[in-house]
Amino acid sequence: MRYEAENATISNGVVESSHAGFSGTGFVNYTNGTAENRPVSLSVNGFSVEELNFPGTGAWTSYSSATTTLNLNAGNNIIRATATTASGGTNADYLDVL
């Protein structure tokens, strides 16, 4: 199932649609932009589980993805991606849960 980032609860970011190539109606842009690696810490239901790295792609319309395996509960889960550097996190388009 695909969850579009623009439909999530957003803190320190905004929904934008200014750069082609996203899915849905837009993407979430963290408030600080940079070309450096922008890692995010993933938590599930309040428990920190992993940090993912997102190196710069070189262009606003160049997208990359990251894959990880997380344990989810049956039913509802809260998955949170939190920037771990002062530069903010990567722009987020969607989360696929398989």
C-alpha cells in the first residue's frame, strides 16, 4: 500500500509540487535545503528502529529511494521520519508498505 507524504502529519516541512517527477499531488520538502547527505531516523510506534541516509541526487527532479525492513503491528502503526542533522531531512514523496 502506498502512503503519500503530502497526506501525513508534517512538522518542519511543507507540501510542494514545484518539481516534476513526484507521485500523488506533491512531496514534502523539509525546511532546509542542501546537497549533502540528509539522514533521517525512523521510528515505529514511538520506538527508534533505524537511520537511513539520503545523499543528494544532483537535481531537484532526480529522485532516489531507500528500502528497509521494519516490524509493524497488525492494524494501525505510526511511522515517523525525523531529520537528524541541522540541514533537515530529504524531500519525501511516499512510503510503500508491502
